[in-house]
Amino acid sequence: MGLAGYWPEVLNVLREIIPVYDRVNSYISLGRDTVHRRRGITGRISPGDKVLDAGSGFGNMSGTALDICGDLDVTMCDPLLPMLKKTNQDTPRALSCGVFEHMPFRTGGFDAVLCGYSLRDAISLKTAISELHRVLKDGGRLVIVDLGKPDCIVYRAGVSIYLRLVLPIIALIAGGRLGLKFATLYGTFQRWPRNKKLEEMLLEKFSRVEFEKDLKGGAIMVAAYK
């Protein structure tokens, strides 16, 4: 599972939508993106932790963690340098360019890894999970906040209809013509495993998984413990 050959198209879209990225994401998540980040992070990151923000984009996940915990040693990693260059420099964070499948970090280097609306864009989800597990210390935590793919067929159909038909309209209103490019979200959703399957994939590598849901399973906050 993962984007495989669809990944270059998604990467190009992400590069193009940088000017409207945060604004549109806030609208299409119905204003819940910040709430979900805080819910996923709270109680799972501690002051002093060495944290990797994987698929960091502008650093919204690590920024939320810093707001909650204060003192953190943060490294941001993203395949797009233009995203990293837009990082808020008020709080120093180390920047690295890379992809989930080949993390440029030593084994066992981080107390926690954060993936905010990013793991869904992995080229190979199985390889990405293995790499995220590798760079964590024993006892480390992987925190995932993302779209969910409900196990219930009715709720799954509802999320699918929203992403395919409603989201483009909202994105157009929020981001103009660039907002229309957010339609690729539907393609990533199609390639994303159902919630139960994602939990099973994580349990193949991690000892314990906490799987929380919102919006009838259309949003997930996950913590996997090494």
C-alpha cells in the first residue's frame, strides 16, 4: 500500500499549493486540523524529547508539540525544500530533506516521531512504517494524525463523497484556482488503508497502538509504541 506511481503527481501538487496550503487545509478539515493535532500529541510528547517531524511540511505538527511542551529538540524532514524554507524560524529546528522510505537518520535516534497529514503520502506504506520504527528509540512513540478511512461502508462512502464532490468546492472558495488542486486528496484516500488495516500494519512493527477516531472515523489520531 502507498502512493507508488501516483507519488510524483502528488509531490508536484504539494509544491504548487504552498501559497494556500495552510488556509485550505483549515477549511477542508472543517476547522478540526489544529484540534486533531493537539489531541494526537497531548500526553505523548514530553519536555526534552528529541522529536522528528516526518513529512513535516511547514512544521505544523512540531509547532503544536512545541506549544504544548515547550522544550523540545526538533528535526523536520520533508521531500520538498520549498516547504522547509517556509518554516517558522522563531523556534530553531533542524531541517533535513528526505522521504519516509529512506530516512536520513541513525537507528534509535528519536524519542518520538510525528506524522501530521503526511504518512498517507508515503510511496510504500509498509516500508515507511518500518523506517519510522527504526529511527525511534526503544520505548519511543510514533504519533499519526491524518484522514481516516472508516471500516463501516456507510461512513466510508460518506467520507469518499465529501472528498470527491464537496471538498473541491470548499477548496476553490478558500484557495481560488490553486484550491482545485486539492482534488488529489481523493486519490491519496483511495490508496490509504482502512482504519483497521492501518492498525494491523502498525502492530506488525510496534508493541502497542492507541487508535482514536473523530468524524465517524474520517479523522484519526494514532499513537504506536516501540
